[in-house]
Amino acid sequence: MPATPEEKRERKSDNLVFIVCIIIASIFWLLIKLSAVYNETYHFKVNYFNVPEGKNLSSIVDSTLDVTIKAKGFAILRLNLFEDMKNININLNDIGFTKRGGNVYQVNTEGLKEKVGDAIGIDPSDVTIPRSILRFVLEQLVEKIVPVTSDLSLEFREQFDLYEPPVVTPSRVKVFGPPSVLDTLKGVSTQHMVLKDVYSDRKIDVGILNPAPGKLQFDPEIVSVSFRVEKFTESSVEIPIDLSSVRMKIKTFPAMVKVNFKVAQKDFNNIQTKQFKVVPEISGVDLRKVQELHLVLTKKPDFIRNVWLNPTDVEFLIIK
């Protein structure tokens, strides 16, 4: 027989009372558990900061630390929810450390108990640290002056190109770091920078790329890189092949060679044929056993680029 509406209401009321009882019981159970005292062990990664001036933290010998905390469940829950229980940061300004030998120093962990207790809000007597010391390596910083090179990727507008190599100012910087790193450091470069659609002179400030972050410091940390840009055009000159270095009397076919190149428009009118010299390559060549000679450009103005010859090889005839 189907339940009446009144019976359905009574069943719903009974279910609600049951659920409320379960919730209340769970809350009391949770409160009892959280009121209990627990020993919880945490595995910390050790970090140091405020390293003394003039020294560099080159390595951490004891990089991890186990800490056991005795506290009520409420405190344990709060720690797990709101505190960083993976890292322990040690301020070398606030805690005493002693030299162990060479560049190795140590911190007595007894002094950490109070700091750990204060940091997480429990009595230091409830903090247990099995390890008595933590070791780390401090190296005295030394100074070295090294050259700086630029690291630029330039994409030029059509017909434009660098007129001369980029200039870094200052060209040399001071580097401070441990001897173990500076001994092998020959130079540094700027951070990589990409510039697109370049068609005019530029001067940019760029940071130095640190090859050993955390170990090296630079003075200055930022340098300027400047470069000149010009519009280039293709041009050529035709000159006779210079045979003055050939001991035998020969005649080449052809007798003239075309020198092709790119030149900045501002230098175009400065081009003269006497600025060029093309000779046959005869070193180690027996003229009686070959039919062609390779041509070599031995003289050209400094302001041209992308040079190529036409032809690159010529036939010749020995004149008796």
C-alpha cells in the first residue's frame, strides 16, 4: 500500500535527523583527533640568504634537514595548510656560523630550534632536529676584467645592412665571483636580442648574460650596443688580371675579370679600379701541366662586401 503524504514527511524528517547526527558525531570525532598530540616529521630543503659581503655561497653540503615537530592536531593542520613546510630559510645575518676548515662553514642546528618554533608558533622544546650541524661552502669573491661581445640577431629591411660591426660600450666589465669560476672565464656576451625591420642606426641597452647565475656579479650589469646601418647597392668593376707575379710569360683568356660586390650608397662614388687587384693562383702550380688558373682577389677597398669574381678560372697560353 503506498505511503501517505504524512508518512513521507515523517521519513524525510527521520533522514534529516540521522544526517545531522552523523555530522555532529563527525565534528566531535574531528575535534578529539585534532586535540591529540602528534609527532610529525618534515623533510626540508635548506636555503641560505644574506650571505656576508665579499663572499659567495658556492655550494650547500647538507642540503636537506629532517625536523620533527610535537604539536596538537590543530597546529599540525594549520602548518600543512598555511606554512611552507618544504623549505627552511636560514638568515646568515641572524644565526651564528663558524668556519669548519678551508672554505667550509657550519651552522649549529640547536640555534634553529627556537627559530623554527617561533616561525610556526610552537615551543622550541617541541622541535627535534637529529642532525647537529649543517655545512655549506663560502668562497671569497675576487675581481676580473673581461671583454664583452654582443649577441644580436638583426633582420634588415631590403637593401639595408650593417655598415660596420656593432660596438659594445663599455667593451670590458668587472666580474666578481669565486676563483673556481673566474679562472676559466675568458669573456662574456650580452643577452640575446632580436631586432626586425632594421633600416637605421640604433643604440640599445642590454643586460649581460650570466654564465653562472648566483655565483657571478657584474659591474656594470647593463651595457649599450650601437651599430650603423646603410643602404647598399650592387656594383662591379672590370679590371685586367695582374700577371706580374708569374715568372713565365703567359696570356690569359679572358684578359679581364669582373669584380662584383655590394657597397653602401654613401661610398659608391669612392670606388676606383686601382683599389682592386686580381692575380692567378700559381703557388705549387706547374704551368706546363695545367690548362686553367684559379683567380684570387688580393686587394680591395675595406668598405665593400659580398665580393665575387666572374670568371673565377681562366685559360692561359704560355708565350715563348
